[in-house]
Amino acid sequence: MKNQNYHEKIWKEVKPFIESIETVMDLLKLRATDNEKEYFRLINTERQFIRGIILAESENYVSEKKPTKEGFVIDLYAVEYCYVKMFKKHFKENNTKEKNFWLKEAHKWAFVGIHPEINDKAKKSYKKGMLECMKQLSLLAQDKSLDFNAPVVRMFKSFFKGIFN
């Protein structure tokens, strides 16, 4: 994972949004624990929305005029950095196996395909503030028509298999 000096600045800006999103979505996921399809849909919605917020904040540092050194206008390494920070609560630094698992998960989530509808709503609402973010997230969380392709579902199944083995 490449670490730019602005990744920590992005994390500090988005952290309160991510904590609020996780709190809201944890309640919804708790209600859906007996429905695997619904649970996966909620996790997908949450992670895609969070990534949209991180990308929105990274636009303050990366633009068409100033792309990353890889030539991209978006900084997926900033997303990965923020996911690592987000997942840190799940592992102890001295537990290498756990740490490696969560580092791999952060990388997978940073580079999984972008869901255009969720990404657009997350980015636009982030620019309007916390209340708009929570409003858009709740609307997306209720939208059962959101389509998540099979590779994302397979990734989740492997994710949960890794946790419970």
C-alpha cells in the first residue's frame, strides 16, 4: 500500500462520517443476521458508500490537473489506507495472522468495482455534510433493487469463511 502524506489528512476528515455510517449500518445488519442475502446487501451498501466518501475527500488532493503518480484522478491507495485504519479495531497489532487477514480485506475493498449509483450519492452527499450523508445512506439501505454483481458476493462469502475458520 502506497502511503501519501495526505492519506492521514483524508482519514481525519472522513473518520467521523465512517463512524456514523458504521453505527447506523450495524443496527440494520443486526436486524438482518438471519437473512444472508440481505446482510450481504447491507455490507455492500455500507462499504461502497464509505468508499465514495473517501474518494470525495481525496478529490481535494487529486485532480485531473494533479493526478496521482500512477496517472489516476482517484486515489484508491487513500481508500485502502482508510480501510486499514477502519479495520484496525478488528485486530491486535501483535497478532500477525489477524493483522494480515484485515490488511488483505482492506486491499480487496479498496480495489473492488465501484457501484456507480452508491458512489455518486456518497460523493454528492459528503460535500453537503453529515445530515445529507445519513439521509442518502438510509435511502440506499432501504433500496432492495440495488444490484451487486456476483464477484462482490463471492468476496463476502470468502470474507466470512476466513473469519469463522
